[in-house]
Amino acid sequence: MRQAKSAQLTWARYYTHWGVDDPAKSTGTREEIDAVFMHAYRSRSLRTGLEAFLALPLNNLRQNTSALKAALHNIESLNLNHTHAN
């Protein structure tokens, strides 16, 4: 159990933005908040980012933090380029 917890903390240090506002920060009626979550869920940039992240060789990147940071930056760049292209 302790080992799993430390692995979570290691991965939690990395942050990237995939062009979708955090729906958990939304306010309003339940319907408005639900709509914000659905917008984020259906977002093309979020889907692109998640697919790219899940395709990463995470076991290899765990040992190479600079490569992990670069991979996350590349995912962020993909989404920023995609967002500006629309």
C-alpha cells in the first residue's frame, strides 16, 4: 500500500493543460453545471490529450522524468495547435 501511494505522489507532480477549463470550478444551477461537464467530456482537445497520454509508454517514462515532461508538453502543444486551428 505504501509503495502505491508514493507512486501516486510521484506522478502527481506533473501538470499539463489540454485546452479544457476545469468543470469542477463551474457554478450555477445543476443543469448549467451538468452542461459544463458535458462540454468538457465531449471536448475534442480533452479526448486528443487523453488518447495521446494513454498511448505513452508510461513504464519507460517513469524512469525518465525529463522525457515524461517533454511528452506532456507535446500533448499540450497538440491541443493548443488544435484549438487555434478551429
